[in-house]
Amino acid sequence: MPKPTTPLLAVDIIITLKDQPNQPIVLIKRRHPPLGWALPGGFVNVGEMLEQAATREAREETGLSVRLETLLGCYSNPTRDPRGHTVSAVYTASASGMPKAADDAAEAALFSLDKLPKNLAFDHRQILADYTRYRSIGELAPIHPAGSD
């Protein structure tokens, strides 16, 4: 049987800085297209667990050692990434310290959930809306009807 052609697999990480007032989140400004502000994240390497990829990407792009807390959800809309069909497992995590942009990140900054930048890449505005809901009422991301995530 031939190997199936499948979407690319990625992880994104919502990092909350627990040692900062109001516990802001970390966003990175992308160095490569598609440009804009984004959650730290990237592609999963062959032989790597999702959780390993999440902690690796967080460290590579922000310099932070994170503690993964929960799997918020999986985002799979075929149009979520203009480079091609990519499925992302999104984790919540906590860290301490200040992020330092590196690797694919041109810049790293702290944001409160009610003051996010306008130019968010991918479907990260939807992901952060789901995270805001999770943080306020404790429910994980809802299932989005086909084509709406």
C-alpha cells in the first residue's frame, strides 16, 4: 500500500509568564513569510513527540524553558497556513523570565489577552480567543465546525 499524502504537523505554544504582573503571553514577530505576530511554534521533526517539539520550539524562538500545562486543541483548517495544509497541536505552557527572540523569531514581546496586535499570523487570533475562554471559564477549546477554525 502506498504511503498516504498527509498535512504537515506543527505545534504552537501559548506561553504565560507566571512571574510577571497580569501573566502576559509571549508572541513572536515572524522573520519569514507569512509575516506578522504569532505564537511560538513550528514543525514537528520525524521521530519527535509533540511535547518535545513544543518545548524545543519555545526554547529556540524565545529562549524560555517552558512547562507544558495542557493541550488546548488541534487546529486543522486546510487554509490556516498559506504555505500549505498544516495541522497544529496547540499547548498552553508557563515560564519565568524574559523572552529573547532567536531562530525564526525577529522579535519577542509580551501581550495581555485584551491588547493583542492587529497583524496576527495564521489562525492565531482564533486560537487566542479559545485560550481566553479557557483561562476565564476553564473549558478547553470548543470543536469548530468544518471550515471555521
